[in-house]
Amino acid sequence: MGADTAPSKPEAGPGVPRVARLDPTDVAATLQGAPPRAATRRVADVPVGEAGAADLADALDRLAGVHARSRGNFAQEAQVSIRGHGARANFGLRGLRLVVDGVPASAADGQGQLGPFEPWLYDRVELIAGPAALLYGNASGGVLRVQQRVFDAWQAEADFAAGQRGLFVAGPWSREASASSMQLAFGDWRGEGARPHSASRRRSLSLHGEHLVSPSLTLDWQFSASDAPQADDPLGLTMAQFRQDPFAASPNALAFDTRKSSSQWQAAARAARQQDDASHVVSAWTGQRRIEQFLAVPMAAQSNPRSGGGVIDLERGFGGIEWTGTLRRERWQLAYGVRGEMQRDARRGFENFLDGRVGVRGALRRDEVLRVRSLDPMASLDVDLGASWRGFAGVRGTRLRFEVDDAYIAPGNPDDGGRRRFSSWSPAAGLSFRHANWLFRGSIGRGFESPTGNELAYRADGEGGLNLDLRPARSRLHELAADYAVAGWSWSATLFHEQVRDEIVVAQSSGGRSVFRNAGRTRRRGVETQIDWAPAEGWSMTLAHTLLDARFRDSPEAGHRLPGVPRQWGTLRAQWSPLSREDLSCWAGLHFASGVAVDDANTQHTSGWQRVDVGVSRTVQTRLGDLRMSMAVENVFDRTYAGSVIVNEANGRFLETARPRTFGAGIAWTWR
């Protein structure tokens, strides 16, 4: 999309929830990032009625610069990176910021999770990348903003695909002509997975309400909860195992019964006041996340008295408060604010064996509490320079404090508590120039990324205690872009160059646990292309393509590619609604990517791949409501490939196999 325009969206067809619009009082896009005209900003729809979607990866994959791959392993969630940031994560999101309905969904230390957010509940995802993302704070290699749908009628939907099924119910709960509104959503999803020992189940509940106090003051609140009581982990495969049987589970996964259970709830409230020349938003949020995970750590490796064991028991409490404001004048706009966050991780570790049996909870081996506190002030100024020129400059400060209190002290295992503090200022600035249908942009910035609590939790030498040698990564970014838009056609190209000092990378991953180190200097440079085209009535086409050269600059890995990051990838999608048949829609998508290195030494590489998906949906209107039916085929030509990799896996089990050809069907009923 163009840098300062969101895509125009057609009216929702029968039976489709009304398109959610960005809340006009939600000024977070300006307050927490550069003004839209100066920022690299792209928007993609989350598919409605495309059967078989199990996570948000397919929607994210439609944004140039974002590499999103479903692992086929729901114990570890989708693998998401932006311009190579986040590729090191063996679960969740690292190096990226996640914002859901205007509220930060990343923890104070920068760790984020996509798993609790069901794809059927959300309407659109927005990417903010480059220097503009730095104004969101720590670990902003890119920012993903996800927005919930607005349901104007009750809807029930059932989706089925090979080995999986989902049931979802959502709708409004409010009186007509009322100043208040609320909507409720519930989902239940379960799947067997394409590989043995990959079954998963999750349930979710979401409540969202809004109250118009006055024409200028809006109060809204949200509550969400998710529970995943079962998520088996088949682990990765070696190259030899992949060639022999790509859909097998690792023998260690079966021997140790590797698995994870998790639950999370989050509540948030926000007050927004909108005036002619000023806006103010106050947000507060709190929540809790529980995880129990059984790893494939051998019994012998746990004989070290300082070992953390092979079972993780984590209880995380988190919360924060943010105040932001804008002051607008004829030629300029000032944004300012401050955010404070806290995080408390009670982490216990147990042996994964008892009385000769493995895959069970055994003796306690770790008991500690990690506390994280952060304080981030920010300010940015957007100025109309005249003659079609516009400029911005902004800065965000970050102060982080990590404290660990160790309650497990035993012979050979002394007190491993400790303290770490990080602080930095992240400035960004840019210019834009508009001429006719063209917009030209350039920006620079300096970023900061601290280690997460999980990355500090384990030392590379296998000893207990914090990984106190791990330093924050610091980056310098440069970006140039051109956008062009006319009726029915938009084109955007972005060139970027980034240098990182003390890049945080995986030192070793084994049995589901990773430890981290600093790798010196790295360099990223590339070009992103996004094209949206409506060649004829009823037709729409989208291309998202990324070229990226990401390499180490310091020995011993100098010149090697960053593992887990392809040199190029993209998505081409076409959708057709036959003339005079607005109730019928057909679509096809091509996904492709080059191979990736699996470790820092680049000893092995995966092969490149291409995948074709197709689908069709039909809506039938009746007096009682609307019935939508859909069918889809993923991986039409049944390509076998490694969809994601486990970076630097110590035993060579790098590869996670993508799903084979999969047929899906869905049916949805909307009450009138």
C-alpha cells in the first residue's frame, strides 16, 4: 500500500461481518510511530470464510517484508520475522512488537505470542517497519497491529480440514440506539497435525465493549482468555530423517512425550478524548500467562547440579499503563507520551523423569522469580514544510530493569539471583515529498533491542543462573521508498539498509530449549515490493515480494547468511467475484521462498519451494439469515518441503515439515 493510505475495501458481502475501521480516537499510529505519510505502513485483510486457516500466518504473509510460516507444530506457534528480525525465535515472537486493538500485547521484555489470537476473530493486520517502528520502543524490528472484527449480527461458523476442526460463535450484545455496545466471541479448535505426536486443542473467549460518554470522550474495554490444554511437540527432523520420512516425529518426541499446555487472560481499558486541536488517550492493561512444557532433555544432562531440569513451569503476570497525547496546529503536529510496564515470571524447573519413567514431572531443580520493569517516554514532531514536502523527527527512551530472586539453593547450586539494567534512546527522522500520484520517502533511525527474560534465563555453558554476558543489540537503519497510486492500482517499493551491533542469536537449541549469545555485527539490506491491482470489475490481485541479504560481518561467521532467513520470498494472490454474482467468490494464491541456512556456520541449507492454494465461497440469503459455504485446497500440488527451521539445533534436528495437500471446508450462519 502507499505509505499514507490504507487500502480501499469493498463492502462486505452477505453474511460477512462488517469491516472494522480504525477507531478515529485511536491515535496510537501517530503517537507510537512516525506519521503515516513518513512511515512504511502496509495493511492486509485477515481472510473471511477461507476454510482451514489455523493461525494468522497466511494473513501476515501478504505483507511485504514479513516472513510468516506455520510450523505445523502448535506447541511452538507460527514462525514470524520482519526483515530477518525474529528468525531466531523457536517459539512466539522475538525482536518484534505486537499491538492488539490498540493495546500492547508484547511483554515488558519484548516477548510476544500470536497463539492466543484466533484468525477468525480479527479483521486486519497492519505492519509498521523501518525507522518508524523504532518509536514503538524496545525490540521494534517491526510492529504488527492486529484489529478485531466488528460483528453486526450473531454468527456461528464451523471449519473442517484434514485432521482438524473449529467451531466459532460471535455477535453483538447491545441495545439499539444505545451509547454503549458490546460483542462476545467464543471459539474451540482442535487438530491432529500432519505428523505423529502433533495433536493440539485450544479454546478462546473474547469480550469487547465501548461506551460513548460524550461526543468527544469514548471509553472502551476488552477481555480475552485462551486455553490450550494440549499441544504435542513432534520436534524437528535431521536432514537424513527428513529425506527418509518428512512426516515422521522425532524419536525423542515419542520417548519423552514432549508437549506443552498454556493458558492466558488479559484485560484492558482505554479512555480517549478527541478535540479539534488535541487528543489524549489513557490505556491500562493486566494479564496472566501459564505454561507447562515437557522437553526432551536427556537424563544424563540433568545430572549437573546446576541443571534447570527438563520440565518448564512458568507463571507470568504482566501489566502496564500508557498516556499519550497529540497537539495539532495548521502546519505541525506534536505527539508525546509515556508508557510504564511490569512483568513477573515465576519460573520453576523439574526433572522430566521419575522412578525410571521419562516424560513425567520429577524432582524440583529450579525455583526463581524474574521481575522486569520498563519506562518509555516518547515524543515526535510532524511538520508541513510546504511545496509538497513534509518531515518528522522523534525519539523514544527505554529504561529496563531485570531482577532475579533465586529460591532454589542446594549443594553445588548456589544463589543464582542477579540484576541487569538496560537503557537507550532511539531517535528517528524522515522526509517525504508528494508529486501528482507519487510519494517519495526517506528515513533514518537508531534502534535498541534488549534480551528477553527467556533469553537471559539459560547460560550457554549449561550452568545455572542468568546469562549475564548477553548484551542488548543496537542498530542503525536507512530507508528509501517510492509509492504510486491511481484508481484501481497501487505500487510501493522500499529499499532498506540496516547494521546491527551485538546481534542476539541462538547459541544452541536442544530438546525444545534454546540458549543465546551475541554474534557481533550483522548487516541487512533489501527491497520490498507491494502491488495491489484491480484489472477489471470483480477482479483483485495482490503481490508481496521481498529480497533480503542478511549476513554476519564478524568472524568466525563473517560472510555467512543469517539462519532461518530466506534470500527472497513472496505471495501472489488473485480473487474473482463473477459479474452479477456478488455472493460467489473464487481465489488462488501462490506462496514461494528460497532456501535458508539452518545454522550460523551455514553447514546445511533447506531447498526453495512453491505452494499453490485455491478456494471458493458462496453465500445464500434466506429470510432467517445468511448461509456462507466455503471450500479450499492448500498445497494443491502436494509439495513436500521444510516450512520452518529450528535454528542451531544441537542434534541436527533443524527441520519442521509443512503441511501436505490439505482439503478444507467451512460453513457459517449469520442470524438477521
